[in-house]
Amino acid sequence: MHRKFTTLKTRPAADGFYMPAEFAPHQRCWMLWPERADIWRDRALPAQQAFALLATAIARFEPVTIGVNARQLAFARAALLPHIQVVAMGSNDAWLRDTGPTFLLNKAGQRRGVDWRFNAWGGIYSDHRRDDAVAAQVLAAERSARYRAPMINEGGALHVDGEGTLLVTEQCLLNRNRNPQLSKVQIEALLRDYLGVQKIIWLGQGVVNDETDGHIDNLACFAGPGEVCLTWCDSRRDPQYRVSHDAFERLSDARDAKGRRLKIHKLPSPGPLYMSASEAAGIVHYRGTRRVRAGHRLAGSYVNFYLANGAVIAPLLDQRSDAAALRILRRVFPRRQVVGVPAREILLGGGNIHCVTQQVPAVRRTARPQRR
Amino acid sequence: MHRKFTTLKTRPAADGFYMPAEFAPHQRCWMLWPERADIWRDRALPAQQAFALLATAIARFEPVTIGVNARQLAFARAALLPHIQVVAMGSNDAWLRDTGPTFLLNKAGQRRGVDWRFNAWGGIYSDHRRDDAVAAQVLAAERSARYRAPMINEGGALHVDGEGTLLVTEQCLLNRNRNPQLSKVQIEALLRDYLGVQKIIWLGQGVVNDETDGHIDNLACFAGPGEVCLTWCDSRRDPQYRVSHDAFERLSDARDAKGRRLKIHKLPSPGPLYMSASEAAGIVHYRGTRRVRAGHRLAGSYVNFYLANGAVIAPLLDQRSDAAALRILRRVFPRRQVVGVPAREILLGGGNIHCVTQQVPAVRRTARPQRR
């Protein structure tokens, strides 16, 4: 246990590291504990309930660790079932997908991680220093060496197939509120270097009204090598129609890093869903954070699920469409258990199940354990 | 499996049946699924989250079955983890402690149950026909013979030590909105006959503002033979002070059915807690139901826990007092795991963890299984 967890000066691809797919085996899942009264209504109590339920659902399939700010530590420990691990960790909010590290493996099965710079999606809240320090803490806890990437980025902006292909959106990765000093060519080069991918598939816009500026993880994801799930919309009057159809065309035209065409599974959009007056009434407004009002369209999407070991942990968002979404997910993932978790309280905060989770890929046992 | 589950015309005590204590072994726990928009805010979604989390917590210690109205069946099935059993069952609301049966055992370990008449605590909602039919359905599902008791009563109004002692409150059992045609002597006789108890300890008022008219299960309960937990209040200006001190005096003076004095464990009252404006805003008001307004004092109590096999499932209600309450419970129940569950959403509906659960006592294996 005398290894050092330094920050490496090299780049992952050159070191033989790449980001494995979410559908590959995990060692554990990380989350954070929500508490901000200006993001989560009613002093975050309903959201904490939702996170506790989500953690419990995931923990049926893989270990779960939750990072909690010091002042909430005792309460979170009490509110989470005993088999959920609770650790002290400072953060500004609970979106670990975006503030946590992007874990990498090499062919020997060793693990490292990328710590992206974080600016709260272009500034949804002004003080994001503790969030920017989350990834390094998770990497230290996991004893994984750290690459500090020289660009603003978030885990929710990336989906990979683990076989060389990366899926991103132009709306997010090329947004002027992220890395205005970098050209598309420079951004592509950094993504290749830090994720170990060879092929980048660019979609256009993300889900309508997504506060992350169109994170890919709310629009589309890999269901397996050569297979993607896509948020779908059949209603021409809905602005999501144009977004989903454009993404469908781009995905249909694309080839992945192995030269394969992609099989596209359509997942219907819920709703449209809106924040109700009573929900908005419970959110406190402070200076320096965006004000959310009643009637605000929520960027709900069934694509924002989490793949745990042997399971799909899927958001329940709308009783009219939940059953159809779960049915499709069962067809797309016949060897996984599809588990629904009520997720409206998470959605009210601006994201969903995928946004608040981050998998730690399983480290392969070394091929020659007895040598030495 | 050709036994008949008829309604018996006899009375339990005469048949050798008695109500076992909650701290005795359980076979399973029953709950119902909340959905009323006039009781549970925001179309009951936050409450459903809370119930799902509670069910999951209990299911770590004993099997859980949840009864769900037909129109919510698909959603509840999706929203509850797969190991929670879901069955179709009509009800008007989700207070199974009060609408479910009171299970009885005899000395041979056989099980039967009491189905009390139910009038929604004197009429909190006017149509309670489906609630009144819940107990019979649960008894049929458990293949337990049924006694239909000739009085209005609720499970939350009763706590027993399983050794002949019953704890009740005058405010509830003698309330004119329950059984005005019965004298106290007649009520005592019915309680003896239907619960198989010999000694009834009468407390006075229940927790301040308790909509059930002072159910015992929010004020005090048995922690073991000769031991009770009592909601406590040290603030003279709080009306709960008088209630708790009167109960303490009565409990101090009492002897149980075995002639023992009671050891009294004080659990501090949370808060006081009030319904916030944003919470009240999410509750729809219909004719025929009580209107709940912002500022309404909530009858929160840490005594309203559920004893599962090997565990205490305790409500988390107030971050200033939760830790102290859990600490006391760990001392009172050194051989049980004390698990906190965020319960404010349940409290907003008018009750708590004990109110929404009902244990099925474990049936002892017959001493002579091979006979016949």
C-alpha cells in the first residue's frame, strides 16, 4: 500500500490507457449527497430520499460509496442503509458524473483517471471550487493515478463504447462557455489523448432545455458495441422532434472505430414534463445561482439510466410512458435486470440517474499473479 | 391448501388467541402504496419515493408485501425493487397499520387475525369502504382465519407486550367519533376478548395535533416485556410537555399483566415541526377531505418506529434531533440494528413509519408435524 497517487504529466493514450464502456464490469459506483436549498427543493429532503433509494437500488448489483459534505455527514449516514458506504467529501453539488473522474484502464487491466477542469456547466453556480476538487479526491480514494486534463469538461458530456468510439454533442463540447480558446480540432485531439479513442461521433444539439448545454448522456448512449439508445420524439410540434431526428440521421450515417454501422434503439421522450408551481415554491433563490421557475420545461429522458453490473437502473418519470420505456430497455438489455427508480426529484435538480453516478471499472487481476 | 378462511363467530381470547408483541419474530411486513393527491403532495410522488425507500429498508430484515390499487399497479411494480412483493389490493389510503388486521397467535403457534371496523379516524375522509375491506384481504392472502370485531378501532391505537398487557389512550379509544354507543367498561371487555390481554394501561392524550385522535403508536410503545418508549418533551411552553408528563406519571404508576413496574425510555420530540408553505402548496383539496394548511403542526414522533426482525426502522425527522433519537434507540435495543429512514414525506400525510406498516407474526412450526 505504499504506491503514490501523483498527478501524471503524460497523456493517457500515449501511456496505453483508454476509457472502458459503462456496460463493462464495475468495481463500484460513486455518488454525492445533495443538500443545496437553491437547487433541491424543500431543503433537499425529497432529493435526499431519491438519492437514498437510488443508492439502494444500485447497491443490489455493485457496491456504492457516497461522498458527503462534513455538515451533512451524520444525517446522511443515518439516512442511508448500512451497506451504503459514506465518506466525507467536499462538493458544491451532487453531480458526480460531471465532477467525478473519468476512469481509464490499460490492456493489463490497471486503472487511472482523468480529472477534467470544471466550471459548473458554464456557470450555473458561481462557486464551484469544491466541485472541481471532487475528482482528485475520488481518484485518491480509489488509489488511481490522476491525469489533470487541460480543458473544461464533464463526464456526462462523454459516452464511449470502450472499443475506440466516443459520442459527444457539438452543443456542449463546442460551447463558448467551456473552452472558447480551443478549436474543434484541438478539442478532438484532447479527447483522443485523454480518453484513448480513435473515432469521435458528433451529434448536434442535446435534449431540449438541458441546463448542461446538451450533455450526450441525456440524449444518447452506447448499449453495447455497435448499439446506441437515443431519446426519441414523434411529435412534430415538440422542439425535441428536430433534435432527435438530426441525431438519428447522424448516427445512421456514422461508422464506429471498428467500422461498424450503429444499431439505434429509440427510447420515447417522457412528457413533456414541467416544473409545477408547488415544486418551484420549495426552491430557495440566492444570488449567483440560476433561478428556476414554475412552468420550466424539465429535460427528462429515459436515456439517462445507469448500467450497474447485471442491471439497468432506469429513471421513472411519467406514468404514461414509464412502462413503455422499461419494456424497450428490457428488449435492448435482455441479460440485465431492468430496475425503475422514481427520479422526478432528481430531474427537478436538473439531471438524472446517470448524472449523479459514476462507475469505477473493475480492475482485471493481473495475468501472472504468482510471479515474483 | 384446501383450508377455508372463514369469518369466525367466536372471540379470540375464548379460542386461546392473543396478539403477540411487535418485538416477537415476524414472518413478513405488509404495506400499502400511497397515491391520493389530497393527502400526499405533488400527486404522491415524493411519498411513493419514501414508501419505496422504507420498504427497501425493511426488506433487508424481513419480506415485504405492498398492496396497490389497480390503476397504480404497473407503476408501483416498476418503482419498487424486484424483491419487494407487489399485490393488487383496493384501499382508500396507505395506512395499513390502521386498516390492516391485528394478527393473533395461540400457544400452538397458529395464526388468526382481527378485522376492526374502520371509519377513517372519525372521518378524515368520507369514503372509507375500500379501507374497511383491507384487513379481510390481507387475512385471506395470509390464509389466516378472521374475527370481525364489533367496534371501530385501528391497529395504531394498540400496543401490546405479548404477555397480557395492552397500552392505549383515552383520547382515541374513548373518542365520541369512534364508538359512542360503548362504555369504557364495554370497550375494555372487547379489547380483552379480541386481543387476549388481561391488563389495560390507559394513557390520556396522544401527541399534540395527531390527526388520529392520539394513537398510542405515536406516543409510546413496548420495547420489550416491562419496557416502554415514550415521546418526551422538556419545554414547558410546548403543549406536548403536559401530554408527555401525564403519560410518564401514568406509566410510572402502572403495573403490567405480570405485576412488573415499567422501565420508561424517553425519546425526545423532534421540532416542533410545521408544514411549510411549499409542502402545503402541493396538496390538492377535494370536498369530503380535511384541508391541511401551511403552518400546521405536524405530529412528528420518534416512537413511531417499526420493529423488524433484528432491526429498528426509525423515522428521520429533524436533523437537530435525529442523531440523539437514534443513539437512544441503539441503547434501548442493543441487539437490533437501528436503521434511519427519511420520513418527513410520510409525516406530511399524517402519520409515520409505524402507521404504514403491519407485521405478520411468525407461525411456530407445529410440534407434531408428522401426525395425522
